[in-house]
Amino acid sequence: MEKTLTYKYIVAEDEPLIRHNVLKKVASLDLPVESVGDTGDGQTALNLVKTNFPHFVITDIRMPVMDGLQLARCLYESYPAVKCVILSGYDDFKYAQEALKYGVSDFLLKPLKKEELQTALQKIILCLDAEHQNCSPIDTRGFSPEKLNELVVNYLRTNFRTDISLSRLSEQFGFSQEYLTKVFKKYNHDTPLKFISKLRVAAAQQLLINEPNMEIKQVGEYVGYPDPSYFSRVFKSNTGEYPSEYRLRCLGC
């Protein structure tokens, strides 16, 4: 039997009663999710993202220290794989428009309705399931090599943090490992696995600069390398520097 994945989330809401109510509503939905933290401001929420690696964040807009839109922007820029749901007591188009710029999954109005919350979270879960390959293989029959390559590239850009192998790609797209590699190299001048490595290292470079307090081990875990020694070796093979050297040179401290 296939194991059901459980997705982690964080709630950021400065009103304790509302925050408790959100947690209670989510728990009552019987969805495969678990809370890994809650807080009353955006900055602490961002710190929790760095340490607890949630799959999504539910955040209010108006909070002290860092508001929900600022938090959404930070997630969009530094943690693009983390989904975001915004709660607001303001039915104002400018807030929704701003939220959409940062890839927010949903914009829900207070008082929060259980049905709307359920719909928003189910949409996120479907998206996360797809990213973790808990979905049917993609039907690529009749696709040209160029179109197949486009699908594979988009898939890798979305899922590079997960455990991807050539055999899994072969199952997902319905072609042999040899054919997939041949097509991919024709258009990208790299094998799929080297392409994944470059995506992970590029994401790690961004985190090393934008999140100076994030431990190098955590950076590696976040981009898909749970073994810190292996992460350092891969990083150096791609950049010529170890992660610590890269951070020191870029930040000058």
C-alpha cells in the first residue's frame, strides 16, 4: 500500500484567539497535514520556515515586525517551494493583487469559513502530491522530442528538492532512461541529474547569501542534500568553492 504523505505547515497570526481558531479548523478537516509551529509575527514565521521546513504557511496580512505580504515576498524569493495562504479582514483588491505577485496560493477573507479553508488546503495538497509524484504518469504519447524536453525541464524545476532518479523520470514520462537522457542532452547539453545538481546549487547559493544565519547543513537539506558532506562536495564541484567559502566571499564576513 502506498504511504500517505503528511505535509507540514506554519500559522502566522498576531491575534492569539484567531490563531488558535485557524489551528483548530485545520485540525478538524482530517487532511494529511501537521502543524510545526505558530507565531504572531512574520519574522518569527520566517525563522520557523528556516528551521522546520514546512510545505506551506497560513499567514495574516497585518502583523508586527513583518507583515504577511512581506513574508509572502520572502517566501517567493528565498523559499519558492513553500506554498502560502493569506488571511485578511480587508476585502481589498490591492492586497489580493499584491499577493498574486508573490505566488500566493489563496487569499481568504476573515472571518475564516471552514469550507473555504478546506478548498484552499485541498488545492495545495493536490499540488504537493503532484510534486512528490503521487499522481499518474504523464501521458507523453505523440509528443515531439522538443515538447518532451520542455515537460521534463519544467518538472525538474518544480521538483528538484525531492529525491529524483533516472528510473523515476522514466516511470513518470513513459520513456526509457536512455531515450530521456539522449533527448535531454540534445536540448540542455547536460544530463537530467547534472541539471538537477545545478538547480540545487543555484538555490543553495541564493540561500547562503539571503539567509546568512541559516546553517549550511540546513541549506543543504532544504535544496535536496540531507548529507552535509555530500552537499559540500557537490557545491564545490559546481562552483569551485565550498559553501562556507562562497558565503564568506559574498558576504565579506
